[in-house]
Amino acid sequence: MAGFVGAGYAVLAMPAPETPRIPKFDLTRVRHRLEQRESLLSPYATRSVGSRGRAVPESPSDIRGEFQRDRDRVVHTNAFRRLKHKSQVFVAPQGDHFTTRLTHVVEVAQVGRTIARALNLNEDLVEAAALAHDLGHTPFGHIGESVLNEMIDGGFHHSRHSVRIVETLEKEGRGLNLTGEVIDAIRHHSKPEGAFLNQAAVSHMTLEAQIVRISDALAYLAHDISDAIRSEYLTLADLPSEAVARLGERHSQRVNSVVTDVVAASWDCTGETEPEDSQPWIRMSPELGALVTSLRVFMFERFYHPISQSTEGRKAAEIVRLLLEHFRQQPDELPPWLRNLSGSDEQAAADYVCGMTDNYALTIAERIRPGMSEGVFHGRI
């Protein structure tokens, strides 16, 4: 060591500390960790490593699983952003706290992830499909869907159109190139009125797709009851007393009751117990399943159908009818890329109208026929 002398003291010069060696970041460690976590899932879970893949093969991501990538692609689409101004039940809701189609899909994802995590199934697949399942909804919710179904050759259904959006329409015709598992979960999420909880109806679906299907029903039943009470369309006393006693009076109680029951009834999906049937499936207990089915029937009879037949519901249907007819007759007003992609003026018009938000549909309808939106906000808060 070198030193120097000053004021009678010998001072040794200390060597500079060595810079600690930081191991080079290895991206493969991230992917390995993700795959390791998936290997710990239920034996009945769907794993991204064994995914059916995409229509157009892609190199895997270094830091995300395939279903994570699908989720991110959905969130960054124009179709997803437009959900914030699409109706759930009420037409172009004016109150800030009413459910919109965007808050609905977020709640479905939340309910679905809770169930998936509890049953040790694939949360990423559930979340991706839940956030995408309603991309194909028309303006004014099921009111607009019914009009398009009547007017278009071959009919119209939002679940089919959701698939069309992610496969074909998004990115101006390039689509999102999602995995087959996510697309299938989107395609099969819809349910008929009345009884829908039976094994035969879901036997062809992954457990994660089944979670999306049941979470959709549980989420909209809970938040639509809250909206009906908030709007004073219904009161708590109007609801079936047995349902209130079993599920609770508050939104949080209703969600917790049904989600807990699904987890308990579907526990064999974890692989920790022998399946009750030949193959485990996502379900509710027979008692609560019957109660939820009867409550859902009540909501259709006392809330959903009356809203559709209300002054504003009829006006909304008239607006969608006007828009579709106008763009079928005036295809030059449609984006050229959409006309080229859709194959016919009718399909292009349907694709365009379906993509509209409630507010944009009202604006264009007023431009086509001034005064057309009168009555839409009849009796609104």
C-alpha cells in the first residue's frame, strides 16, 4: 500500500472498493418461473404451455404467458375502450354509478379470478376471456342486439360478434390473433333464460371457460339488482324474500354468497378430491343453483324485459333500426377498409353499427333524422 506523511502521521491510501458483480439478467428465468407456477395448477387446469396456439404462429414472449398476452391485447383494443359508453341495462345511463358494459366485464373478471384462484385453475385464461367476452355487444345492450338479430340475414348474436372482433375486425382487419382457448371461452359464454346450470351444456368447455360463463351470470345478476334498486325501478322488498334471506341485502353479500357456493360445489376441480361425476365441472349447489335460477327469471320478468319495452327501450330499438337501414343504403359513408373486409354492404353496416357506443349512436341518429333521440331519456334520473 502506498502512503504519505503529513503533520507527523502516516496515512495509508485504501484501495477503491470493488464494484459488486451483478448477475446478468436472464429473461429465460422469468419464463421458467411462469411455467413452474402453471405446473402447480390443478391437473384439470388449462396450461398456456400446452395451448392449442394461435391461427398465426408467434414466438413466445420472454416475460408473459400466452394467456397474459391475450389479456393485454384485449385491454389495448378500441373495442374494449368503447365498452365504457355501452349500456348494460339502462339506455345511455346518466347516473355516474350505473353499471356500464366496461364495469361489467371488469366485475366478471374479478369474480372469475376469485373462483379460478380458489380452485387452482388458470387465472390468466379466465381474465383474458372475461375481459373480451362482451366486445361484440351493440349500442343499447340486448335491445340493439335484438334489432340486429331481426334485420340481418342469418341473425346476430353478441358472442359470435365478439369472436368476429378479436379474429377479424380489430386492428383494421388484422385481428388480435388470440389463442384458441380464449376464443372458445368467448364464443361459449352466453346462456339461455331460465335454467342454465347443467353439465351437458358445458361438457365441451375448459373449466376456465365454464368459470367465465357462470361468472358472467353471477356478476350481472348482482350488479343489475343494485342498479334496479338505485334507480328505484325495484325495491329490496320487491325481490323474492327467500333470495334476500339466503344471498343478503347488499351487493357484496350477494357476490360473496354465490362465489363461495361455486367454489365449495366445484371443489373436485382442484384435483384434491375424486370428481363426483366422470369429469369435474363448474357448478353451484343444487339448492343455491335453483334459487339463483329463480332470481334470474324474476329479473328477466320484472326488470330486463320491462326496460326493453319502456319508452326509452323502444326508442333505442328504433334508433338502431334507423342506423342499420341508413348504412345499408349509404355504404359509401362506411370506412373503406370495413367495406372491403366485410364482404357485403349489409355485413359492413352491421359491423359498423355494432361498434357504436350509445352516445355515438345517438349523435349519428340525430344527424340522419333530427329529433330521433327524443324520448330516450324519458323519466331518467
